[in-house]
Amino acid sequence: MDSQYVCASEQHVIALGEPLAVYTTGVAHARYAVHVFCCRRGRYLEFNLLYDRGVKFGLDGGRVESIMVSAPPLIAWKYNVVPEPGSEEEKLVQVLQQPRDWV
């Protein structure tokens, strides 16, 4: 084989591999972010079903399907969720647990 062909092919493979490597480095973080997002949506739906008076009235009145259609499409429920140490979620929880008087 021609050595120039091999060198040129090698350069193209390296050029194509770099964006792929950059893309896949954040995949684990993206999966965690989706998991956190789904848990938040689950809490939102839980609040609506248990505490929102309008939704409770709709459930008692037979409009169950229309209420469930308005629910988020991807949700997750987890018991006793503890955010990962140092994560953005943990920072948010710390801020929300210590409210400030801004006025």
C-alpha cells in the first residue's frame, strides 16, 4: 500500500474520532441529568394528584383521562432521594432548604 494513503486515512480517522470522543464524555452526566429531571417531574405530578384542589376535584368528577393526559410524558418516582455530593442538584437543595428574606 501507498504510505501516503495510509497517513491520509489515519488523519481522517483521527479528525472524525475527536468529535465523537468529546460527545461521549458528557453522556454519563446527561443520563444523570435526565434522571434528576424525571424525578422532579414525578414530584410535580405527585403534588398535583395529592394536593391540588382542582385536580382532586377532576379526579372525583370522572375526568381522570383528561388529567392524566396533561401529566408529563417521562416521570420517575424514587423513595428518599439523596442528591450526589457536589452535584448541581445538591446545591439547589441546599439553597431551597435555607430560604432568605430578600426584602
